[in-house]
Amino acid sequence: MKYLVGEVSVNQQITDDIWVVRVSCEPVEAKAGQFYMLKSWDTEQTLMRPISVFKAEEGCLWFMYRVVGQGTRRMSFLEKGDAIRLLGPCGNGYPCEQIKGRVALVGGGVGIPPLCETAKTLQRNGVTVDAYLGYRDVLFAVEDFEPWCTDMFISTEKGEEGYKGFITDLLKPEQYDVVLTCGPEVMMRKVAAMCAEHDVTCYCSLEHRMACGIGACLGCSIRTKSGMKRVCKDGPVFLSTELMW
Amino acid sequence: MDNDVNLSVEVAGVPFKNPLIAASGTFGFGEEYHELYDVGCLGGICSKGLTLHPKDGNDGIRVWETASGMMNSVGLQNPGVEAFIETGIAQMRRFGNVLIANMGGHSMEDYVTGATMLSASDIDMLELNISCPNVKSGGMAFGIKAEVAEEVVRAVRKVCTKPLIVKLSPNAENIVEMALACERAGADALSLVNTFQAMAIDIRKRKPVFNNVYAGLSGAAIKPIALRMVHAVCKQVRVPVIGIGGIYTAEDVLEFIMAGAAAVQLGTVNFNNPLAGREVLDDLAQLCRREGITDINEIRGVC
């Protein structure tokens, strides 16, 4: 984990509220499912913002973020050549080296991008990866998953693209050795419950408000079956059976 | 350390190589920030707020950004005094700076038992937290009324063999009266201020953001008020005062020292810039040089 200065090379709006930023920085040490604390301000905002890695490449990191408040709005103003501070990589990430066989990645909304680097890592490890991507209406990042996935399933709430309904309607956990999920809590709970029914291992990546991002402030602690855990340091990826929701 | 500027200070007989101390609750036990820089460069570190027994802390949202600051309602999540003595102290010792254990409590008995245990341990100083606004039963109550604070400090003083710092709440009925009461009761030093009791509402849910309704406000927003309180207290007490409250820069540090503080604590700024401790220290030496200050102690209380 390091505190770095990066340079923005792309910052693009891709839907109403989703943006993608490409940051040149050294070194890039991120593993699938890890995140960085980002800030594009000095002290105008107090806290850095935790954003998951979308894609990690030689000398650059991609982040996809949803504009939800003042911090992310400020980030959306970034232009090519602007500086951005990065603290990370933070958190544990998905245990890709332990995963074998056939895997389903189940993403919802802005929880989709964090699974992209995971798809790549797993595919390169010889794992068969299927992606289940659930959107509200407009698709994004689909083509980024394509090179790494065997089958892809898409849903939108009103059926603008792909299946009409929730992505969990399409998932059959019994076909998989492991299921990895990231997205709205209600979706992940459903995925976790379906996996539990079929005794399939399920990892969930949680989103949480945090202040330090490195495990010091305890601002993102959650109750788990093995006691209090810090989402930033002990997570953000947890075994679904550890969670109490 | 730059030889041409003396940054070393003394607080209650304890030498600090510089006046910067990491504030309790923002720095864990130092370990996480030590991955980013040698935290031993700081004058000292205050441990995460301890309680006699382990605590899980508060449910619900715990941190919330505000204009020029933030609110928190962590609720003293900590492993308890015993676990801290068993593992936390050794962890903090390797940094080589002043080790301050911060301890809060729910009852007079908890404070006294905890202070007794910590007195027998290898800490350098005890910072008594009588001011956490995020713990429902007690905590804050001790920090509001001077006579209640005096009683708890007196009881702790009897058993405490370490230099005793009492950390004051800005929510006290009268901060100067509170400071004088704690001094009378035997505090060796005072630190102020803790967070201001504050509130945020989620208008979409039509509910308070925090489960406890109120939470503690910190950061740059509170600095001018904290400075005023430190100044007012320094005019009235003889014991050294450690200034806390929205200190982000070397300039802020000098302001607090000119207001009379013996040392300062850096808290919220650690979240804005994880290298803040080291950077403020580097800036401080340069700033002193620029301002023609050869010994930081010479400007103390000039205002």
C-alpha cells in the first residue's frame, strides 16, 4: 500500500451517473477486488473516496465510479493531465488463487466494474468464468468482460436490454463451484441465499462509508460471525457465510 | 531532525522530540500508518480510545463528511485494556516515541480499574477521555459538569502512577471551569478539544444520519473555536495544555503554540492526507526557519 500521485489520462461520462477515469501511476500493485482511496482535492473535501479497481494495466489503473455526492461530483470534473491522489491498493480482494473450476460473477449496477479485473485474473488462472450483469437501464462495461467470460447474461429492470427483471432470476448457483458477487446489498443477499441453498461457496464484496481506508479509524466496522471486521482492511470481500444481514 | 531549529518540547516532565502527537481514534495503534511512513518520527501517539472491557462500538453509519470536516460515531470500538496491555503496547513501543494510552469509561469503577491496570503497564502517559460524545451511558456526562469531572479525575489520580493527561470536551458547560477543576483534581496536563456534539439528517429518509442521533464533529471547521478554547484555558491553568482541533498544517501548529499549547495532536487530517504527520513535521521545521524561530518553545503563549 502506497500513497501515490497519478495523472488522469481519460475521464469520461458513460451513463447518466457513471464515469470512468484512467489514471497513470506507478507502481500498479492492485489485485482483483481491491480498491483505492482517491481524491482530486486538497482539503476542500475532508475524506478520500473508496473506489474499486475496474482494470489494472501496466502503468495505469481504471476506475468506474457513480456520481453520488460532492466528492464523486468533484472527481467528474477531472480533465486529462490533472493530478489525482491514490492510497492503496486497499483491502483483501477476491481469493483468486484458491478458486478452481467454474465460477459465476454476479454484479449489479456500479458493483459490476470491480468484477472485471477478477474475470481477467480468473480466466488467466484457467477458471471458466460466466458473468451475470444486472443493470437498471443503460449498459456499461459489457465489452470489458467479453474477453474473459465464457457465457454472459445481461438484465435490465424494464427490459431495455437483455432479460427483463433481476439478474438473480437467471443465476443457477448449482452449476458453479464458486460465486463472486458485488452490487446492491439486496442483490448480494439474494445471491448469498441462493448459494447457501445449494451449498455453493459465495464471496461478497461490500461497499461502505469509510474515513481512513487502511484499518485505523474503525469507521467501516461491521458485525460478522467472527466478530467486528473492518470492511476496508479485513474486507471488502467476505465469505457470505460470515456476514450477518 | 533539523539541528538549527529545536522542535523538542516537554509535557508534564515527559520529553517529546517534537510537538506533534497522533490523536486518539484516528490512528489506531499506529500500525496501519506505519506501513506508509515511519510514525516514530512523531513526538508521540495516542492509542485508540480504550475501555476496561472490549467494545464493539456503535451500529449504523459511523463516519459522515461535512463542510470542512467530518462527524463520527464510532462509539469506542476497542479490544479492552487487558488486550491492549498484552499486545498493543509492544506494537506501539517499536515506534520509539512517546506512548500515550487513551482511556474512556462508563463508570467511576471502570475508570479507576483501567487506570490501575495501565499504571502497572509500560505506557509513558495516560490520557483520560472524559469527553467521548458517542457513548450513551456516561462518557460525555463526565465531560460536561466540572464537579463530576473533578471527582473522576481525583479518583483516577489516586491510582495513576503515570503522568496524567485529561482530555476535555468542548461541550463542557464552561471549558475554563472544567480545566481548573481537572487541574485541582491532580491532572498533570490537559488536552483539548475532543469533538463537538453535532447532528446530520438524511432528508430522504427523514431520519438522523446516526443511530445515536448526535455525533462528534471534527476537522478544519472546528479549528478557530478549538484555538479560542485552548487560548482561554492556557491563560488560567498552570499545567501544560495539548492543543487539538482541526490542525492540518504547520501554520496551524504554530497558532496553537502561540495560543499557549505545549504540544498538539493531529487527528482528522490523517484521513485527508495519510502522510500528514510526516509532512506537517517537515513543514514545521521549514516554517520555523522562515519565521526566524530557533526554538519552538520561545513562541509559546505569545498571544
